Amino acid sequence: MRRAAALTALMACLAAAAGAQTAAKRGLTIKAPAEGDYLVRVKPAQGAPGPEPLPSRFTDPTTNVSIDTKAVGQKPMVMVDDVKSGNTAVRTVDLSSADGLIMLRSSDFDHVRQVDVKVTYDSKPVRVARVTLTSAGGKPTSVTLDPTKAGVATFEDVAVGRAQVTVVAGEGVRSTLDAEITTDHAVARLTINAPLGSKVPTLETANAGPAATAPEGSAPAGPGVASGAPAQPASGGFTSLVSTLLGLAVIGGIGYALYRWTQSGGMAATLKRAGIEVSGAPPPDATGTPWQQSAPPPPVVADPTRCQFCGETKGPDGGCACSVGAVPAGAPTPAPTRPRLMGVAGVYSGRIFELGGSELTFGRSPDCAAALVDDTTVSRCHATLRADGGGLSITDEGSSNGVFVNGVRISGSQALRPGDEVQIGATQFRLEL
């Protein structure tokens, strides 16, 4: 009897333990809008011990996920990533409910999985900075940049809508700009360009990237120092530079001497004497035809109505037949050049926008004549370039991040001259005529 009772008690304990284990595991069904490549991530609820489970992948429209409520709690946050688009659906679920079902539509993917804020000065990544991103309806999130991050601060699961980016790159160096977080981006990662107008330490573009940890006691590696290479003292670097320059000068001198020897025919003559026939200029021959004496230049004419080079009478425009740039009789008159803004740095570097009429509007809207659709720091209608009264001007059309002329933010309209630098969003333009 006692053995039977003990066995019954043991079986009851095992059944209770199995029931508790089953209660700790909850099933969650997720239905996506269509077939694709998806990842499911589960973040533990506040106060839950964790750890966060590994992401699970699925390609069918429906998947079932088993969740350990002891680790993530009863109300964890579930993120479903659309790998191809880089957008995410975010849901807080109550695992104590009976259904355990998440039904997703395309519009539910209203977060961007990764947003990169690229901080630069003079088109080079900054060395150190603190970047804060405040998304629509979200709390500010900060990332500290160091040389290993190459000027790029990465934020995760950012809600779409209007966002504000604040960059602090040193004492007195602070920049704030507005950006539009949208699910319509060309690649999986959305990039926001945040150029700084004040000079700050930067990284050389060719060497920007993760840096190896320097050995203890050695100087930190700076731009131009290879990863893992021992740091050189300042004097050694200067000596190395001088030695390099002297070496280049010697190599250049030797190369120039060989070039002159080849052009003069000396190399060909030497090889010919050695029995090697080569083509090239023959060596100088003293018995050859002497140099022809060139005609002396025409005398300078003192008469202002005549050309000082050829002596002919100048035309009504002050030119003559030998004048530089003169248009021959009967030739068509070249078309006048149009004012244009040429991108010299930033998102639209190398692009040219010509002023075909009296005005040219810049903005992120595709309806603008100069549509800057790839720059999220540009407002829908940002600025207008105008030609009036024989002059040119740029007008800020109430943009969020402003218009800068030669590094100074303008208010309203500002007259322009050839060579002026104009910054619209994350692009620097130069006015040319």
C-alpha cells in the first residue's frame, strides 16, 4: 500500500511539472500579407528575465512560433521584418489571451528596420559625435560615434513619419535637422545625410572604417595608419615623409633623363651599336639640314584703332581677324550659356540643374523641376532659383532645414553671383554661368 501511494504521488508530481512546462510555452500564429522572406523577433517585456530568443525565418504567409513566457513575459513585443523591403511590423501581444494570433496587412509594416544617419563635414565622415534621433511619437534615442563607426549612427525599428536628428560634435557644434522616415526607400537601409557646417575633426574617406585595437602602450592609430601597424612617433613620420619625397624626386629625375635620351635618339644609337635594331628617332646628325630661321613677329602697332598683332583695322566690337575667340564671318553665333547649379558635394554631387526659364524650383516632390527625391532632408518645395532684372537670386520657400549661401543660412531671398556656394538639404551646389 505504501509503495502504491508513493508511486501515485510521484506520478502526480511529474504530471504537474509537465503541465507547468507546457504552460510556460505558448504558441503564436502570424499571418503575413503574402509569401516573402520574413523574420520574427521577440523582445522581452519590461521586467522579464530574458534572454531574447533567436529570430526565426519563414517564407509562407502563415507561421507558428513557440514562445517561452518565463523568459519574455506575458506581454512581449513582436517584430516581423520584411527582409526585402527593410520594413517592420511591430506588435505588443498578450500571450495570456486565447487566440494567440497576429494578422498583418501591408500597411502594418510602418517601421524601418535600420536607419543610418551619416554625419559628415566637407564630405568626410566625422571622427566623434553624439547623434540623437526622435521619431514620430517615439522617445529620443542616442548613438555615440567614434572612429570605428566611420561617421554612421545606426537606429533600429524607427517609426515612419516626421523625425528630428540632432548632432553634437563638440563644444558649440550642434546641428538639428528634420527628416522624413518613409517605407519607400531604394535599399533595405534608409540613409539620412547630416552634413555639418562647422569644422570638426574628420576621417579620411579612404581609411574610414573599423579600426583594429592598438596594443597596450602604443599610440592610437589615426587616419592613414594601417590597422595593426605599430604607431610611429611624430619625428619618425616627418623623416619618413622627407625620405619619400626625396625618393620620388630621384625617380622622377631618372625617368626624365631616360625620356630625353630616348627622344634624342641616343638610346636607339646605343642599341644599334650593340647589334639591336630598334625604331625611333635617329641620333642627331651634324651634317643634316640646318634649322630654318622663323619669320620675325610683326611689330607692335601704337595706333589704338589697329590690332597690335597683325596691324589690321579693328572692327566695331574691338576685334579683328586674328583676335582670340573671334567668330569668322558667316559663322553662327554661339548660344548664350544658361545659369545653372552644379552639385559639388553631397547626395547630388555631379548633377547639374539649368535655369531654362525665369525660375527653377528645388524640392523632394516629383512635381518640382529640380526634384531631389533621394534626399530626405529636403522639403517637398524647398527653394527657388530666379532670374529677374538681369540678376539671379535664391529664395527659401519655407523649408524645414533652410537654404545656405556661402555657409550662411538665408531668410527669404538672397542675390547670387557666379561662384557662390548654395546648400540645399544635404547637397552643396555652385552657381555657374
